[in-house]
Amino acid sequence: MKASTTTSMQLGQQLHMTPQLLQSIRLLQLDGLQLDLELRRVLAHNPLLELDEEPLPAPVGDTADAADVQVAAFDELPESSMWDVRGGGWGDGDDDGLQRIAAPESSDAHCRILQRLALDCTSDELEIAAFWLDHCDDAGYLDAPLDALLLRACARFDRSGTVIEGVRQRLLSGDPAGMAARDLRENLLAQLAALPGRVPGRALAARLVRDALDCLAAHDIVAIAGTLGCDEDDAHEAVRLVLSLDPRPGEAEVRDAAAPVVPDVVVWHGDGCWRVALNARAAPRVSVHAGYERALSESDGAAAAPMRELLQEARWFARGLAMRYDTLLRTARVIVERQAAFLERGEEAMAPLTLKDVADAIGMHESTISRITTGKYLQTPRGTFEMKRFFAVRLEGASVSGAAVKAMVRRLIEAEPPQRPLADEAIAALLARQGVNIARRTVAKYREQLEIAPARARRRGARSPASPLLARAG
């Protein structure tokens, strides 16, 4: 019996990701706060890197022939008077335009918590805090057992369980108190402990949370008083204090007014064209220390090998950071060029724009555009927007975007006679006169997304509020 062997060959392509490429991709997708944390970490661990103080010059990208959008440098940022666009509301109030944010729904509540912690935490502790927040659900509770998360964090950060748990305790007692709690009991106890000053009934309320939550859920004051060994008046006081706490601190943070977002790119109109520039506050630059680099080039032997590795890492990081800024500016330039009408006239002029459109314009892959536009903000005369806000799907069978048509529907309803509200069919007919042909059911879909009642309900004076928040306030 003969043994037979077969040999086969397969041809294929495989992408090998070098450490330099992996780092460049990672730097692209970091938002402003994450970039700041990463920069602190790298500077702390690599003595060959140093922060640059010189302003970043305006790069010349592949779209340099576009005459209507010009790239500017840090020192060309506009005075506040140059930001005014008629109808944009930029000149209202005395606050600095660079501090404004017009898209609070895009801001990250976890980033705001980390920003507050950054005042008295090291960069390593902030990374651990970010880990805990990543493993919280929307209400602010841990989404997995504490022991399992502790083991995972110890392995990831190479720190002891005491250190990891210590950071979680900071979150529990931070702002808002109760974040990263294991359960309702731990959350409420943390909030009670965080109440400032002398709080009458605090100790009794803490005993209530520890020993009588079931009685509280049943609204049984007599049982609560019996369990705590106090009279009913004291029990009522403890119950009122516990009920004043927030059982869902994560959602409370989202409801709070958003902290100002530092824009990554500034956009303004000057000298007859739109201009874009990196915001110096969000674009720190680094370079390799010239003295150390020169000393390493003159040294030989194995003793210098570790420093040469640090030198290579420093060069990779500096190049990756430069790539991030170049890609960010080129992407912003295309977005401003395609959405100039929106910047001038508002929501109804939002043009259809996809990731592929921008990727084709600057010669990059769609995934790169997705990374560089996530969590990055453009400061414009009309407000501050996340870059992804400028992407809009083309309405089927039309030359306008769905976002623009939705804004048209809102305008028509806001301008309708109070006693003769417009039916969906009438709105569709009015849009058709403006060259936008959509079905009645599309108008109904946009109206529902805007939380506006049908014409019959509006005629009775029962207009739907602009948002659930206004409904609760009413």
C-alpha cells in the first residue's frame, strides 16, 4: 500500500500591521480627552519626547486648489467679530465663541466625569477610572460582577486590586456620587456619604439603606421604624432623605448641562472664503529632544539599545500625531467645502454627504474618515458640532438630504396658522412647490421624529412639546 502526499499552493493577500501603523490608527480615533491622557502617558514614560511651543504651520493638502476653503495656521485664528453670521446667533451674549457648544447631545458624560477627576488623579489612575466607566451601564451601575472586573483590570493595568478598587471608590464618592456602584445599596450609601456639611438624619438614613430597603420599597413606615428601632417621625425623616437621592446617577449626568467642548478645528469666514485651522488647545505637538537624539547617534554598544528603542517610539509617536492633525484638517476642509450652504443658511441647506464622499476627496479609506470624525468637533459661526453631524443621507429620489427636509417640515409647522394646522398631505404639497417631492408617510415619519402631534391634535391646542424634557417641565 503506497502512501500518497499532495502539495497545494494558495495565493492570497494579507495585511501586516506594523507597530507604527497601529499607533497611527489609534491616534486617529482618540477624542480630545483621550488624546490628552495618551500624551501625558507617553511624555511620562519617554524622556526623549518634549512638548513643542511653536505654532503649527498650515499644511498644504491634496485639495490645495480649492479656492473657497483655505487652511490657516494657529496664529491666524479669528477675532470674535469675524465669527458673526447673519441668523447664526453668534454675537448673542458676552461669552467667548470658542467655548460654545451647539450640540450637547453629542458630548460624552463619561468624559466630563474624567475631566473632574483629572484635577487630583494621575494619568494612570484616569485610565483605570475610564475602565470602570466603560463597564457601567446607562444608570451608572457596574455591568458585571465586581470580582470579575477587578481581575480583568489587574491584568490589564498590572496594578494591585487595592489600587484598582481605590480608583472605583473615587468614582463612588465623586461627582456625581454613586457612579460604578455594584448595586442600589452601595450607590445610595455613597451618595449619603458625599452630602456636604452636617446632614440631620444621615446616620439613620444609612441604616435604612443597609437594613430596610425592602420596607422602603413597600412604603411601610411602621416596619421601617421597627427595623431601625426609632419612632415613626424619625423614620419619615430618614425616608425623605433617601428618596432625595438619585438611584440612577449615570442618567443624571447625561441630563445635566454639558460642559463646554474644546473644538478640534475652528472654521470661520474671512477674506471672502471659508477658512479652517486646528485649535491650538486641542492640538498639542511633540518632537524628539534634539540633544538626546544627537547623543544617541554618537554612542555605540549594547548599553544604548534601550534608549534607541525609546528614540524609535518617540519618532513613531510624533509622526502619528502629525498624521492625525493632517488628516483632521484635510477632512474638515472637505466637510466645510461641501456643507458651506449649511454654515451660511442653516439646517435646511444641509447637503447629502457620506463617509465615502470625503474619503474619495482626500484619497483615504472610509474607515479612516470614520475614525477621524468620531468624537472630534468643529467650531463654526453657527455653533460647535461633532464632525459626524455634517454627514447626511440623500433623500431617495431627491437631490436634498433627509436632515434638510426634516428642518423644512419643522419650519412649515412652526409657521402654520394656530387654528388651521397643516395636515401631512398639505405639508407634502407645499414641499413639492419648493421642488422637494416626498410622500405623505415620509412627512409623518419626520413629524414623529420631531415629536410633533398630528394636525388634529394641534388644532385642539395640544401641541406636542419640542422635547420630553419640556414635557416634564410643563
